[in-house]
Amino acid sequence: MLGDEQVIDRLSTARGRSADVAARQLVELRRDTPGVLGELGLATLQAWQAFSENRGRGRGDVDVAVLFTDLVGFSSWALESGDEPAIELLRAVSEAIEPPIIERRGEIVKRLGDGLMAAFWDASSATDAAFTARERASAIEVQGYVPRLRTGIHIGRPRKIGGDYFGVDVNIAARLAEAAEPDEILVSGRTLEALDPAAVISTERRFAAEGAPPDLSAHAVRQPG
């Protein structure tokens, strides 16, 4: 469960080790050819999701807000800039976006190349973390590259097996992130219903994606003011 001692220990250990995290992320992005960075990140979700569906069908017992982030244009920039700037950038992004997640009792489930997956107890905590993460990331610049996040959030009842969450609700959150524009936070209709109407301004977006229910609505959200 979110907040159990294992999760707390794991998150606590992850703090202050962003250099190691960045190095691992860079390795994950590599193809077999040395010096060439590949597109993994959210693209790996298709094969991973098919595997997860086979491992554990059914739903979980509690609502979980699943969040995915992705860095826009990172792979192309990293190819031109090289490994050292890419590691520096990933380290800075980790230091910027992970604390807002942890501070809101979020669990960093996995890092996917230049993105991550996190889980929260409620939709408000997830969207608050997303707003803060986006703002903190936008203050970073490495060799002319300013990180721009795409974020997707969906609340549902994914099944938890070990340290991972599985099921269609995870897939929906990932698809929302893929569909988001640069700097956009895209949430499902169910997520929007769980938010305080006074806390966000929403704009409905057309949305259709493989593996997502055909009647799923998507909404870009921003803070008032």
C-alpha cells in the first residue's frame, strides 16, 4: 500500500541520489549502438502493459491517482548535446520534480527514461504535485534546453503487484501523458470530478487512444489566476 514502511524506506533512500538516478535513466535510454539514445520512456508502456495484463487481471481495492510525466524533445536534444549534458539535465529534473511528489505522500513507482510514473492517494495531491513539478522544471536550463513536461493523471483502482501497479487505469494515465501538449496537464473526466472546482480551470480536449475506453473524456487543467 501507499505509505507503508517499505515504500517510505525506498523513497527515503532515493532522496539525495539524483546523480545515480540520472545515470541510470541515461543508460535506459541507450540503444545497442554506443552514444545513441533511444526512445524508451512512455513508448515501453505498450509491451509492459500487455505483460502486466497477463500477470494480474482484476481491480484493486482502493482508488489510486496514477500520474505519468514525460520530457518533450529530450531524446533529440540529448543526441546533439551528448551524454554529460544529458546526465546533468536528468539530475536537475529529478531534483526538481521528485520532491513535490514525495512531499504530497506520493510514491514514485518507476522511472521510464526521461519520464516517471507516480501514485497518490487522491487526485488533488497528484495535480498539486504536477503543477509544482512543472513550475520547478521550467526554471532549469542546460545548453539551451528548458524542460517542458507532458503530464497525464487518471484516478482508478489499478491492481498492485509488488512495487508496480497494473491494469487499464495505468494505461489510461500513460495515454493521457502521451496526448498532452508541452507544459500541459491532462486529466481524465473521473479525475476532474474528484478535484475541487475552485482549485482548477479545465478545458475539455478530444481524446482517443488504443487501450482506453471510447467514452473517456480528457481535460487540460490549470490553476486559477
